[in-house]
Amino acid sequence: MAIKHYRAAVTGLIVTLLVVPLSGCGKSDSDKAGATPPATQVTVIELQPQELPVQFEYVGRLEASREIEIRPRISGLIQQRLFEEGGRVKAGQRLFQIDPAPFAARQRAAKAALAEANARLTQTEREARRLAPLAEAKAISQRELDDAVSEHDLAQAAVAVAEAELAETQLELNYTDVVAPIAGRIGRALRVEGALVSPTSGALATLAQIDPLYVRFSISGDERLELDRQIATGQLVMPAPEQSRVLVELADGTMYPLTGRFDFNDYRTDPLTGAFDARATLPNPDAKLNPGQFVRVHVEGGVLPNALAVPQRAVQEDATGKFVYVASAGENGMTVALPKHLGVGRWVEKSANGATERLWVIHSGLAAGDQVVIDGTARIFFPGMPIQPQPPGVDSGADTTPAAAAGDH
């Protein structure tokens, strides 16, 4: 009997010990569930329409503005190469010397033929003058005089032919000096000394004009349609081609210091790529750039009027898309952070106070006057969390609410 009473007492004690802590825990959890978390400080901006500069980027390739083949205009042996391969040449500079001896000999023969024709002309002229008074005095027939005059005319024509042949030989002799028609950079010599060349034997070298250079790039068909739509609806304003600015970023990330001008936009697509070809002209006075280089092309000058944009750091992403937190009115007069999902467009860069900020253009989801959280989003743990909005320039790194201060102590 004593053992039964002892077991009952122990069992009651254990039940009591278990019930008391559980009761206390339940009360604490209910208190915590009803407590309001402290408001955290965040930085917000009031969204307002603004005029934003827009820049378009493409992958491009440099090309010579003019590229020609140097070809001989006569047949002969190359006697000498007069340029440094791969170097720069001036317009009119001699590049090759073709053996001039055969052409000089032909010129001497042409000069002798001209002298003979002039002598024949002088003889016929004297004969016509001598026969003219005799024909007038009826001492000779008129036919004899007419024949003399015809011989004089034929002699004049022979002189003209001889002069033309002499001019041709002089031209051929000049062509023995192969000169550069334009200034530029020349490639390697494709024919060497002693080679027999002719107008149909192929090029002697290739010459490229590299100042200015062409920058060729392509605009996809979809982007072109979107740009045309935005321009037609006034969402995008593009300058005239002569007012555009084209910057070139080299392969190592450096920017070329001189700016170019957008000067060509094809009206049809490339059948292989479906893209529109475009071109800009870029000055290259110091020959720092060369044809064939790949570059990144930055086309500036466009403007987005009345655009809404937020800093890139303010935009977050979840399973349903991109969103930002907006300061909104909550219960009991509190300000809370609520997410708003967005339709975003292109990135733009805006400079202010010596700093450049990257903005994301908003197409939908926000309206003018919205208070968008741009800093402090990492301290917003759930939608509807109380916040203390602060304008830019105010330190929002610490929570200064009384509840937060008490918690620190």
C-alpha cells in the first residue's frame, strides 16, 4: 500500500513539472506574435519623369574607308620596289619602277615620226603656195592645185597622228612609275623585282586609306523594329546623323579618345543574319587603329523624354520577376514597404555631381510620385515591414527607433 502511494506522488510531481514550463512557453509565444517589429530606416526617392540620355551598344569591326589594289597599267618587268611593306605612304608616292627602257625607245621613235610628219607638212605647204599663182594664171590645171592642197591636208593629219602617238608613248613612260593614288597604309608586295607584269596579271599590292576609318556594325531586326516604334510614339528622340556621337571601346577596355559620326543605316536586312548593316566614320590621324580590329560601338545622342527610372541597385528579383519596394501607408499610421513588380526596359547612365549612376528604365508597374526604396532593402525581411523613409544623403545604416535603441541596450 505504501508503494502505491509513493508511485502516485512521483507521477503527480512529474506531471506538475511538465505542465508549468509548457504553460509559460505558450504565454511567451503569444506575446511575441502580437509584438510589432521595429521600423528600419531606408533611403527612398520620389519617382518623377525625367529626360534621360540613352546609349546603344553594338559589336563592330573597323574597316578602311577606301581599299584599292595597286595594278600596273602597262606590261613590263618590275625593276625596283620603292616602299616599305606595311608602312604608310603619301598620295603620289612612287611604289614600283617598271623597266622604262623599251618605252623610252618607243618615245624616241615617235619623236622621229613626228619630225618626219612635220617635214612632209612643210613640203606640201610650199608646193601648194607655189602652184596657187600658176593655177590663177591658167598655167596649170585646177586639178593639179587641188591635188597639192589635198596632199597638204593629208600631211596635217599625219602630224596629228604622230603627235598622238608621241603623247601615248609619253603616257606609257609615265606609267613605268607606279604611284599611290591615295594616302594610306600599304600591305606586302605581291610581285617582286624581275617579275613580268601586265594590266591583267593581278595586283602588285593593296593600299588602304585608314584616316578616316569605317566602323561597321549590325542592328538586329527586332531591335530595329522596337527603335522605330519608340521613335514613332515619341518615347525615343534620336538626333540627326551629323549630330550623333559614336565612341569606340577597344578590346582591352580602353576608350578611343576621338569620336566618330553615324553616317549610314541600310534600308534592307542581311539575308544571312537578318540584321541591318550600319556604319560610322571615325577619325584616325595617328594610325592608332587598324582595319580588322573588333571593337564595342557606343552610339550616343538619343534621349528618352518623360522617362521613369530607378537605380539599378533598387531592383530585386523573385520567382515572379523583378520588383522594387515602395513606401506605402500601413495600419495605425505606420509606413510599410510593399513590393511592386515591374516591366523594365534598357539601362541608362546619368551623371550628376561628378558621379555616374546606372538607372533602369521602367515601362510598367510604377507611377510618378511613388516612393521607391533604393537603399536599405537588405533590412526589409518581409512585405509590409515597417520602415522609416529617409531622403538620399541621410545615413540609413543604423536603426534609430526607440525600440531598436532599447534592444541594443
